[in-house]
Amino acid sequence: MSKQAKDDPVLTALVASLTCAFHGGSPVAGQSLDRRRELAVAALRRIRSFRRRGVPINDRSHCVRDLARGLVDYLEEEADLVGPLLKDYQFIASGLLDAYQMVGGA
């Protein structure tokens, strides 16, 4: 099975998580399906690099903060000016991690 085919269920789950967050009012979850898919790919890349970057995968709060920071860096031109939106990024990061774990991402 190709890596892309293997990633499809994971990306589908991540996009679904972002869609739920968007419909729940999140301003950072991506307005279009294409944007949410792009965010899902970026999130998957960040999640899969936890071990290599020394992020303790058994520390959920650290993983949420790290993923949120990665999404901020990916989306925002001036990441230091995110302010209160950081809570929104942490919210979608938590949902993305849940979705990743539910489909058995490793």
C-alpha cells in the first residue's frame, strides 16, 4: 500500500475534525475544504515529527501546545502576534490529536 493511500483515512479524520471545529465557530479551522485539507497535511507532518523533535508523546498537553505552535507558524505571517487566537489553535490541535489517535495513527 502506498504511503498516500495509507494516509487517506488519517487525513479524512483530520479534515473532519477541522470541519467540526469550523462549524463550531473556530476562526482558525479553515473556511474551505481545500484549506482544511492543507491544514490536515501540515498537522499530520507535525504530529509525525514529535519523536524526532523530542516531543514527549505521552504528555498530551505538551503535544497540544506543540501542534498548536506548529499550526500558528504554518498559518500566521507574524506568529508572535497571535494573542488570544492561540486558544483556538490549541482547541483545534486537541481535536486533531483525538482524530489522529482514533484512526490509529502511529
